[in-house]
Amino acid sequence: MPVNRSSVIAAVLLLASLQASAAEVTGFRVWADPAKTRAVLDLDSKTTYKLFTLDNPSRVVVDLSRSSVAMPLTFDEDHAGVITRVRHGQPDENILRVVFDLSGSVNLKSFLLSPTAQYGHRLVIDLLSKSKQQKPSMVKRMADVNEPNRDIVIAIDAGHGGEDPGAVGKNKTREKDVVLRIARELKKVIDSEPGMRAVMTRDGDYYVPLRGRYEKARKQRADLFISIHADAFSKRSVRGSSVFVLSARGASSEFARLLADSENASDLVGGVTLNDKDDMLASVLLDLSQSATREASSKVAADILSSLKRTGKTHKNHVGSASFIVLKSPDVPSVLVETAFISNPREEKRLTEKEFQQRMARAISRGVRNYFYASPPPGTWIAANRNGGRYVVSRGDTLGDIASRYRVSLRSLRRANKIRGDVIHVGRELIIPAS
Ligand SMILES: [Zn+2]
């Protein structure tokens, strides 16, 4: 009898779905960036939940149906943003209640994520601070392009972060950690350069969606966007650094395509952008007729690569190109540097060493400097000071660097400054002969 059979099937399905909804919380993490705090509950299966806020004191309450907790909900208090305490209980046998005590009132956003390569089911809760004084620390002073002798602004983008560890080495070194350290070193070097200033798209262990990264650079009116990464490849012997620009049409090689896939995939892993409906911008970005931007990107990439070549081993002899989303800014020249292969055990070790991180930072900044001294944007301090002017020696400078930066011969630079050898002291003012 067909009617009876289908009702039996319906009852079985209902039972199955009830059983499937019994979930266990198997992990708990908190990330905080300047704008929001993100709490993530790992679940061993899908479940349903309710979420609400309470005031005086501010709290967020999460009720998970038919769920239990498998471990203590501990977190790193230094990186917990607005969350001050987390506790849980069982108001009735079908509900697991998790309560977040907060330091202020918040707006909520939450969603469930399906399993990916790295994680299982997750409930993500974003706590968006309501208080006005909690401004993103990155938004400092806007670069005013009309300001005479303005600084050149370099946006430094440390890849991955938060839920997205990036590539992971054999000894568990995470790309997101080492690239942040290199990015911070690079910021230091650039900030110490006359006429240059750096801003970071992230300065902590949190995730920033890929398009959000270059959006930050655009808001800061950056003259250049540099994304810092560490490579991974199935063959552990592969090593060396590489520099990429956005390709005209997708990837220029199979290798670059694979790489682009793994870098772009991070948006699926770590940054779910439910409110990211900026289709207008997306269509602008697809327009690859931004030839001036692309030409500038290629030039600065070549300068960075040649500087890296003088520093250590490079993976390829030329600048690569691939369709990295993070490079798709229509109006900010953008490059991506794969500093080393984290999949190569020797390079993995090096990536964790401060000395290597600083060496990378210096090499990248030297390339950037060479580019901007050769083609400075009008109205910048560097445009006003690079020709036939004076230059104060800063740390890490060599006579050869300075000569090539100003496009003068080493001989004429030596003669103008009465220098015989190669020793120059930090702080010395050099006369730059007209080329
Ligand atoms: Zn990466």
C-alpha cells in the first residue's frame, strides 16, 4: 500500500534528521580584528541554533539544539576582542547554552559553515562593536594626493590569517604566522625610508577577505599593494622566492594556476562574506583594460624580483602571472611575493628566523624603492628629491643601490662625494650628481 509505505519512509527520515542534529562542540576559537570579534565553534555535525543579546551587562547567548560540549571553551584572552568570559550550561536537556560575557554592546552576524579540507562543521559568530571609538587601527591619515611632497603609501598585505592558516610546513609552521612577521619587518623598513609610509591590511591573527584587502589599499590611496605569502608545492625540493602580477587572462602556466587556486581558495575557508555584494566593483575589476596599473605592476614586480635575486635563491628567472583575486585592484599597482617554499624543510626553518624575515623585508623594500625612484608619482617627496638632490644614507643602503636608484654611475656618485671605497655611514648626506 503506497500511502503506508511513504509514511513509514517519512517517519524514518524524521528520526534520521533528529539524530543527525545531535551535535558535539569539539573546538572553540576566538579571533579579533580592529572591527569585529569572531568566535568559532567546531561541531562534529550540523545543528540548529538560536542567538540573542542581553544588556546590563552585555552578553551574547547561543542556544544549540541537542548539543553537548566535548572540551573546555578556553581562549586566548589577549586576542579575544570584546569577549571577556565564556561559559556554558544546559537550561534543559535539549539545549546547550553558551554565554559570552562582553565588554560592550555589539551587533551580531552568524552563520554555519560546511566542512572544508581543514575544518569540519562550524558555527561562526561575529560580534561587531557598536562603540564609535573602536576605529580600525589601520585607518590613520588618508594620503592626500594633493598634499605637496606627500609620502608614497605602500599597502602591505600579510596573506591568510585567522581561520585560514595558509600553507602548513612539515614542522607545522603556518604561512599566516611567518608572512605576518615578514610583513611587519617590511613595514618597519618602509616607514624608515624618507618619503615612504606603509599601511597593513591586517596586523594580527585574523582573516580579511581577499577583496577587502585591496579595498583597504584603495581607501588609503596606496601607490602600491604588496601581498606577502609563502609557497607550497608537492615536491619538497622545490624552493626559492617568486614574484607575481595579475595575469591578462588567467594563469600563464599550470604551476601558476595551481597556486592561484590554493591562494584564492582561502576566501572559501576563512572569509565568508555574506554581506559582500559589491557586484558593481566586481565588474569593474573584471575589466582588464587597466593597462597603466598593470604596466606599473609589472615594472615594480621586476624591480622586486631583481632585488630578491641579489639576496638569495629565486624560484624562477622571471615575474610570474596568475589570476590572484587579491591583485585585482583596478587602480592600485599590485604584486604578490612568495617569499619561500614552506613545503621545503630548509626554507620552512628559514621562514621562522628573524634574520631571514628581515632579509626578505629589506630585499622587497629595495625593489620598491628602486621602482619609485625611477618612476615617482608626481607630487611626492621622492619626485621632488630624487634628481640632482641630496640623499641621507639609511640602514642597509649601499653605494651601488643609491647609484642605481638615481640612475647615476657609481663613479660619478663616488666623485661627487669624495668617497674612495664602498663604506658609507648611516645618516651621511650624499650629493647626488645630476645624471
Ligand atoms: Zn598564501
